[in-house]
Amino acid sequence: MIIGGGAVKELLDLLARLGLGRPLIVTDPHLIEIGKLAIVTDMLDRAGAPWTVFSEITGEPDTNTVDAGLAALKAGDFDCMIALGGGSPMDTAVLVSLLDRHGGAMRDYKVPHDNHQVGLPVIAIPTTAGTGAEATRFAVVTDLETDEKMPIMGSAVVPTAAIVDYELTFTVSFRTTADTGIDSLTHAIEAYVGRKAHPYTDTLALTAMGRLARHTRTACREPDNVEAREQMMIGALQAGMAFSNASVALVHGMSRPIGAFFHVPHGLSNAMLLPAVTAFSAPSALARYADCARAMSLCGDDIGDQSAVAHLLEELRQLNVDLEVPTPKAYGIAKARYDEVVPIMAEQALVSGSPNNNPRIPTVDEIVSIYREVYE
């Protein structure tokens, strides 16, 4: 990893160290329009390095997008991919690399399959502070035949290298900054309270929570605030490393089906669920959730665990208010359709495996209840 303001300028040195020089650049049309792609391609042009762009990414990754990316890769003579953007380009690139190495269909590799053998190198350059995809062993893709949002895991979906440059996030919108900030906070909290947590991930998760709690609102309201953008970027990276090693839990398990059925961005669906899932889960890990409240500077060490958790719940609800997070109803999801698919979403959430890492393992009926609670 290369981290810091202006780090993207070290791309050519990084490629040279890795012995690479013929990239397929995976990005989205918006980043081309606002000139972010040119930051990368201008450097490659000056070095005389050939490159091609795949930019057929208009939302979160799905099986059609990955198949199109694979076709683009096979059509050229590339020795690596550069993933420039948020979680969608980064996940797409590592999934294309996986299929290029192993063949088959994307559903062949979904959890619980653990994918170890890496394919073509991927250099990740995140332009949002949220997903942590530049440093995780998880990617997510929607199977368009089944409307299932499939988690894919293993060292095969870890980028080879990452350039984490907060200066690339200054133009990110309020909505995306808010959603990715709460997404990162969710990563940190679930990594800390989950059943696979351990001392290494605890340190990363608690530190990330502190950074994100202190700076996400500021980054949303003051998009050019250097300190807020830098701290959010580092917090997102730390949270990504934490959950990559300790996994996620019930929020993510329930979030993926909402995204698949209703095309809600991943960070936003996490935000919709985080307060209610935390309230459901906290009684089974009161001390751990209290640690989260203290790490976020919501109370001092002199406050008991029960009161600390009350502060945490209040903050999570207020954060959604301050960052204008809509409910599923306010987002425009029709209640009849929502009620129709809630049982299916609950089953898909359980099958994903994430709820089994939750402090309180839910039943299908309990997941259904939470989905209905958050609707309005």
C-alpha cells in the first residue's frame, strides 16, 4: 500500500516494482467525465505504457458487468488491471481476474467457496472513503438470474497493491460521502463485535471508529476539508482491513438482499439497517458495543456499559438524521413489493453466512421483523 496525499503520482514507480506495464483500466463513466481517469492515463502516456479502458460500470457489480469486463480483458494483451473508483470498479476488477484465472460462472465462487489462487494482478486506486475494497478479501456481485447479491471471498480477490490518496475524494458528493462513511463505520463495528474478532482486528476497528465518528459529518458538510477527507480515507482503510480478517455480521447479511432487489447502494442499505440491528444485537455483547461508544468519544470510561450502549444507539440514529439517510419507504420502495420479498431476503441473508458471525444469531422470523421495523 502507498498511502497519503498525492500518492497516485507514484503509480509508475509501483508498476515498475511489480514488473507490470500493460494495464486494462477498470473505472466508471463519471470518473472519466470529471477528469479522474486522465490523472492515471496522462502518467501512463508519458511513460509510453499502452492502456485500454473498460468503463461499463453504471452501478454495483453484477454478473453481466463482470462478463463484459472479462471479454474486454481477453480482447487485449494486458499484464494487469488498474481499478480506479469506488467499490464497484475495484470489486469488478478482482472478480474479472478470478474468472480469467479459473473460468466458469460467478456463482461457482460464492461463499462458502474460498478462492485462494490469484489471477492477473490488480492495482486498486480508491476514489471514495468507504468500501475498503482496496484491502479486503471480499467482493460482492449480483447474480442477475436469481437477484441474489453474492459475497465472494478469498485471497484471490485481494488487490495486489493499493494507492490510497485522499486527494482523489475531494469531488465526492454529499450522498456518496455519507453512505461510504456509514459503510466504513459498519465495517468497523461489525468487525469488533463479531464472533471472529481478535486483538489485531480490534485495534484496527476501534481506531477506525474514532476517525470516522469524528470526521464523517465534517467531510459531508465541508467537502474540501483536508483533515476530514484524510481521516475518513484512513478510517475506511483500517475498517476494511479489520473486517477482511474478522468478517462482517448481520447488517451486511441483511443489506445485500435490499441492494439486489431494490438497487439501493450498498453503503446506504447498511445505513438504513445499522441502528435497528445494533439495538437487536447489543444485549448479547454489551461490553463490546460499549467499547464502540467509547472509541467514538460518545462517553467516558466512567460510564457503565448499559448507558454507553444507549449513547451509541442514540448516535447511530442521529447520524442517519444528520446525513439524510432515508428509510426504505422514503427511498421509494413500494410497501407491497417490499413485504412480498421480505421472506426471500431473510432467507438470502441467512444463507450468506454473515448473520452467524453476529453476537446474537437471529432466526428467519427475527430478520423478517427487523426488515419490517426499518421500512418506515
